[in-house]
Amino acid sequence: MFEILGAIQLAPFQSLAIRSHQLGPGIGGYRPKQLFALLSQVEQAKGHLLVSTACRCHGVITGLKRL
């Protein structure tokens, strides 16, 4: 799912994705390094963004617009 969401090409959006990892049964999370890398990508981006989080089986997409 992570690869699918990260590969979305839908003009005028730029797609950014972060992978979540299972921390326990029913609990997912992110490594701090991943969050800081995503923050850096968002700070450098302009215009419309699709920010996705996903594991192997499901994901969430949020649409944003940088001004």
C-alpha cells in the first residue's frame, strides 16, 4: 500500500508518503527520522500535496495546499 500511495500521479498534486510500522497488535507508528524527512519535503514543496501514511494493508491520504 505504501508504494501505491507514494506513486500516485494526479496533477496538480505532488505525492509524499510515509510508511507506518506495526508496534504491537493494532498499533502502528513512525520512526522520528521518517517524520523529520517528511517535514523537510513538505517545507520544500509548493502548491498542492497529497500526504499519505500507510502500512502493508491500509493507508490514509490528506490533501494540502502550501501557500
